[in-house]
Amino acid sequence: MPKIYLIDVTNRDGVQTAKLGLSKLEKTMVNLYLNEMGVFQSEFGFPTTKHETNYLNANLELVKMGALKPIRLEGWIRALVNDVEATFKLVPGIKHLNLSISTSRQMLEGKLRKKQSDVIKDMTAAVGAARYHGAETIGVNAEDASRTDIGFLVEFGLAAKEHGADRLRYCDTLGYDNPFSTYEAARTLAEKVAMPIELHCHGDLGMAVANSIAGAKGVLDSGQDAYINTTINGIGERAGNADLIAVILAIVKSKGFAQNYQLGNKIDLLKAFKIAKFAEYAFNVPIPINQPGVGANAFAHSSGIHADGVLKDPENYELYSYEELGRGEPIKVETGREIIAGQYSGISGFTHLMGKMAVTFSSRDEANEVLELVRYANVEAHKPLVEDELMFIARYPKIAKKLLTMTPLE
């Protein structure tokens, strides 16, 4: 039975959001949280972008160490041979790639200034180069697929498959689709190209989650595996992407869906609130109060009838419980003494703070080394670190140093 796999693109599409971004340590924490949650793959960055090089290689080291398994880490590049060559020069250990190129007539004429035959030629050459250099899995992205002639998309997908691609990404780049058009396009591609289809949906019309689910259904109905792209809290360019937690809830909780369609990976929903709150803090973007599952009002009841009904039996007005999403503990606001590990922290306060987290150091020199890394991490992030970030630096100081190291061009 074909299944649905989640590919989270927070560390690629999410960080491309205007006015937002994540430090390299924060991007690493996102990968760790996604791994804990059971997400199949993280689109963890841009291999041809030099300020990403140390971060990408450091995360691949975490894979070798077993700290980032079983999640797959996949890089996003343009479907050009030059980008493939640069990727394997800068990040030689990378195993998973998504190669992207525009396919719509609008993009070909208004952006690339190329013909359809040129696009296929560039894409197939890039796929061949990626396979030659040792890529284990290759996804081919049709940018602006929802405004592309379906006949050309089929031709494009067949060429990608013939040259060794593993799946085709259908990109609703402008959020132009609706659930009905997405279903038809995804089903047609899955049937005629006969390979797994990946759905990448944007929220310009408020339908990113619905389109993702509809598209996945079309692919599964054709007997192929479906891959859905998500971002944490739906953060992404313009109006955002399909929200990770909302997509999961739609798959496992919506009427009749879970009975007929299944996730390929076991997802731990107990990690939902934690990853959403971390993204809220790291991006400095509040979670909307009406966000499915994790918003402040997701389990709030004001109406007398609703309040009475939910007190008698929560299932009267709640599809799922807050405990399922890891929301069992109330949110506490500290008003007393607080010691924060910041960029100007001293050793006494730092060792006290780490001791509260049951972290001890073998020597004052070791504590000073970790403290110095914490200071640099604070400088990069422009905010105090959360407990998990402090624990990560204490556990993997050499990896942390690589994440915090960038060498500008001379």
C-alpha cells in the first residue's frame, strides 16, 4: 500500500521568508526536533551557499554519529550541472538532493528566458551529474507546476525518471491551486509518469494544507507514494507553506482519511507543541491563537454551551486532546530570580545554570570552553539560548564550534 512521507522545508523555504531567519544552531535544533518527531526528511539547507557549508557538514557529522537518525538530510539546489559540481565540492558527504527548475511558460519567458527543451536538457544533465557524484536519492522540482501545462509536466517527469530521479516535486509556487485541481494534477502525474510525487504547496489563497492532503490522495489513489512538504507553524515565503502539525492532524484525524491512507513513518505528536514553541521563539513570530493544535485558543472554550459540553465530555467539542500534542503542562511565567546564559555571562552563573540541568564539567577549563561557545551562539542568534541548545553545545562542543564558524570571502 502506498504511503505518505513528510519532508519538512523549514530550513529552506522557512528561512527564505522576508525579514526572518535562523542561526545555524537554531537550524540544527530544528533538524534534531524533526528527527525526534519522526519526520522522514528535512530539506536542511543550500549546499551551494558558502555560509551554509560548515553548518551542512556539521549536521552530516551528526548523522554519522547517530545523533540525527533516521531522518534524511536533503539539500536544495538549482537543476544545473554547475550547482551539482559546487555542491559536492563544498559538501562532499551529502546523499540526498532536490534539484529545482522552473517549468511554467510564465517563468520560462519572464524569468529564465529559455525554451521547454532547454529546461529538460538542464534538468536531465543535473540529475545525471548528481547520480555520478554519488547522490543516493534525487528529487526533481517543477517550480510553478500549478501554472504549467500538464502535458509538459508529464514530459518533464518522464525525462527526470528516465535519467534516474526518484520522485517529482509538484510545486504550487504561488498558491494558485485548489484541492480539486491539485488532486487532478497529482493523480495525472502519478499515473502517467509512474513515480512518487511530492507536493509543495503555498498558502496565498489559504489552502496549503488542504491542497497538500488532496494532492497526496491523488497520488496514493494512483498507487504511488506521496511526499508532502511542510514548514513548522506554516512559516514560509509570502503567506507561508503547509503547516507541519496541521498536515499531520489532517492525515490522522480528518474524517475517513486515516482509515484509507497511512503515514510511512511513525509520528510522535507529543513533540508537536515543543517544536512549534521553539519555532515561535527562534523566528520571533507568535503562533496564531487559532493555529490548529498548538494555538492558544485551540482548546479554549468561552461559549456557555461549549464550556458546559466540554466539561461533561471533551469529545463533545474537541477532535483530539491537548495531551496528544504534548500540551499537558500549563505555561508558566517566571517572575522571580532568573539567571540567563547570554553573550556576557560569567563562569559562576553559567555553571550554576548548567548544574540546574544536571550538566557537570570535568574541569573549569572545559566549562570555560563551553561558555565561550554559548557566548558566540548568543551573539549569532541575538537572543538567549533555550535549554536544549545549551545541552547540545555541552554535549557536542566540536560540532557547535563548526556551526558558529564562518569564513567570509577574502
